[in-house]
Amino acid sequence: MGNTAVSMTRNFASLAAVAAALVATPAFAVLDNAAAEALMKKDNCAACHSIDKKVIGPAYVDVAAKYKGDKGAAAKLEKKVKEGGSGVWGPIPMPPNSNVSDADIKSLVEWILTLKK
Ligand code: HEC
């Protein structure tokens, strides 16, 4: 009986260690939708973009569909978001997002590319 209690305590300790490791996510982990939407608001992307509707910029699900299977897409889009540009979705330019951190841009682009219609 005493042994069972001891091994349960040990199991609980190792579960706690696993949970702690999961919480300590790397900087560029793909975000879940709630975290990503918060970031979109914080970094002002939400002024022009929505996940599934065209606003001023394209819907993020359309961006994901366009670059599906394109291995270079993340790097290309990170640069585009940082520097701005036009002509891919129409004549309206995206202004440079130079006030947004590289880590935020990388996380947002990686999340956008995982979206499905
Ligand atoms: C002032 C409006 C505006 C803001 C703010 C804005 N965008 Fe855009 N975004 C646009 C427009 C317009 C386009 C289409 C540009 C084009 O046709 O090349 C675009 C295009 C994009 C694309 C696709 C680029 C391509 O070449 O296919 C991505 C990805 C994107 N935006 C992400 C973001 C992220 C992430 C943020 C926030 C950090 C952001 N945008 C902020 C207007 C905006």
C-alpha cells in the first residue's frame, strides 16, 4: 500500500515536469487561433485583415490557400509583411509594418500558413 502511494507521487511529479515543458514553448511555436487573433489586434494587422473575410487586405485563409505547398512562402511573406508591398492581391498596398517585432511577424506568418478554408 505504502509503495503505491510513493509511485503515484512519482508519476505525478513526472507529469508535472511534462506539463512544465509544454508550457515553455519555443518563441516561434505556431500559435492557436485565440493567441493569434490577440497578436493581430496588438500588431494592428486586424485593421486590414480578418481570418476568413477580405477587408482591405486578403483573408488569411486565402493567403494560406495561395501559398499551399510553397516551401519558400514563410520567408517571402515575412519579408513582405515587414517591408510592405502591393500587386499580389490587387493595387492596394500593404504599408510596411516596421514597428512590429520580427518574432511577432514570424509567428503570425507561420500561423496564417496553417489556416484552412
Ligand atoms: C493598412 C492595412 C494593412 C495592415 C495594417 C496589414 N496589412 Fe497585410 N495586407 C494588406 C494589403 C492591402 C495586402 C495585399 C498586398 C498585395 O496585393 O500585394 C496585404 C497582404 C498581406 C499578406 C499576403 C502577402 C502576399 O504577398 O501574398 C500577408 C501574409 C499579410 N498581409 C499579413 C499581415 C500581417 C501579419 C499584418 C500585421 C503585422 C498585416 N498584414 C498588416 C493590408 C494591410
